Amino acid sequence: MKLGDKRFQSKFMQNLQINNLVRSATFFQNAGISIVFVFMPIIAKGITESVFEIGLLVASFSFAQILSEIYFGRYSDKKGTRLKFIRIGFISCAITFGLHYFADDMSLLFLARIGAGIATGIMIPAMVAYTYEANDGKKIAATVISFHALGWLAGIAAAGFANDLKLIFLISAASFMIGFLFTIKLPNPEQKKELEPGTTKKVISKNKFLFLSLLLRHMGAASVWTILPIVLMERWGAELYQISIVYVANTLTAFVLMNVMATKINLSNVTKFKIGVGLSTFVFVGFIFVEDWWWAMPFMSLVGGTWAFLYIGGNFHLMENNPRSTSTGIFSSTLSISTVIGPVIAGTIAFLIDYTGVMYFAIGITISAFVVSLKVR
């Protein structure tokens, strides 16, 4: 074997090991988040009967996450390091998600959700940027990031198997601790420090149509996810494990499609983003006609597909053309802004009209999001 071949093989094995560690950390990170996030409306329903209060509770997590992601995403670029923020985030999440176990009234639950929002915001932008920078071939990064969806699948499935709304908090905390262990062996490369003032404002201005389209689309989605677990249980007669099955259809499709996207789907990142936004409309139209819990599965599968397109397309477009942790932090915080506004709107519409009204709102705003996405170049 030639010296050049040995070096290539050594580098390949090193990258493979790093990617496997990042895949594992990403998996447990998102399993820990999803096991609580998806079932929070049902958990809150056990404490309060007010749908409006439930909307505010869901929004509180995202509001804290917005500020955290923007601040720590930019700070990560300034410092030129990612791993420190990733590790601090994992430990903070293990603590704050574990504290949910002791929250037996709305005030304590609000505090726990705000703490969890701050903790997740510390590591999410750094995690996406680290994954992207660890791969010379950016298509491989898509397969690594796909474990984001697989983690959500595992978290949702674990909640169904546990069938206990208190036990899931302990499982969540354990997931973050396991994820942290995988980060211990990760290398800590120094990236170029992005010290130019006004960077955040420039990134937002340059990509305003992408961020606005994402904001509108996810406002519609977040409004539906706020009431969907309750609708599945109260209107369509689903048990907790059946709700898990419905959501698994979403995450499994996203995982498969993200991996297929790495090798088979040769579209520009902007086109992927537009497809993801546009096809989301059909999901919310479909929900209007659902009459039993299992009818929701094909539409949740479509959600997973649209999410894979817009998440990979949007993030990769941003990282190719902007400071990476800053831009992914704004992308993620835009999602968080949506999940502040969406739940409040959902709670208001459900209180004043009914659950179906929330679906019509989601359809209208997602169509608007697609129109805006057409301006992204």
C-alpha cells in the first residue's frame, strides 16, 4: 500500500469515528428534547384546563430558546470553538429537563420550561455547525444531521413505551447525560473567529426572505402541534402509545429522506427549502378530514418529508454563504419564535372557535410562507 493510500485510509477512519460520535450525540440530544416536547400539551392538560395557558406554556420554552440561540450561536463564532458550548448544553439540559419531574404546578412548570429553553439554545447552533465543519463532503453531513430525526423518533417511541408522563422526564435527563459522554472523545478544532461587528444583522438582512418564509411556515406548524396531541386523545380516541405511533411516522420519514438526500436528490439547497415549505400546506389540509387517530399517520409522514427538505436545504444554504454558527443560530431561533407565536395563536383560536379553526389558520399562513419563499435566491 502506498503512503498516500495509507494517509487517505487513516483520514477516512478518523472522519468516520468523529461522524459516529456526532451521530450518537445528536441522537441522544434530540431524543431528550422530543420525549418532553411532543407530550407537553398533555402534561399541561393534567395541571390546567385552559387551552390558552397550555399555549403560553409551550411558548415559554421557545421564547427562552430564541434569546439563547441567537446569543450563544453568535458567541460560538466569536470564540471560534463549538465543543465547549455543546458540552455545557448537554449538562445544562440534563439538569433542567430532570427538574421537570418536580414541577407539580403551572408556575414551576413554566420555570422548568424556560430553563430547558435556555439550555437547548446553548448547544443547538454549535452542534449543527460542528457537524457541517467536521465533513469535507457536505453530503455526508446530511446523513449525520439525519440522526436529529432518528433521535426524535426514539424519544417519542420511548414515551409511548414508558406510558408515564412523569417517568419521561427522567428518561430525558438520562438521554442528555449519555449524549454528553459521546462528546468527551470528540476533537476540539479551532475555527476562524468571526469578530466583525454587526454580523447578526447582516445575516438577517441578506437572508430575510428565507427567515420570513421559515417563520410563517413554522408558525402554522407550531399552532397545529400545540393542539394535535389533545385532538388525537380527545377527538380521535388515541392512547399515549398511539400518539407515539403517529409521531414516529413523521420522524422515520424525515430520517430516511435526509439520508436519501445525501446521495440521490441532486437539487439546489434553495429548491429543497421551497419544496419543504410548499408541500407543508397539504399536511394541514389533510388534518381537516381525519376522523380516527391512524388516519393522521400519512399526513405526519408527509410532515417528516417536508421537514427534511426545508431543514437540510435551509441550513446548508445558510452555512455555505454566511458565518455558520451565527446563521444556524438565527435559523433555529426563527423556529423558536414561531413556536412562541404559534401556540399562543392556537390557544386563542381553539378557545374562541375550535380546533378545526387552527387547521385553517395553518393552511393560510403556510401558503403565505410559500409565496415568500419564491423570493429566495
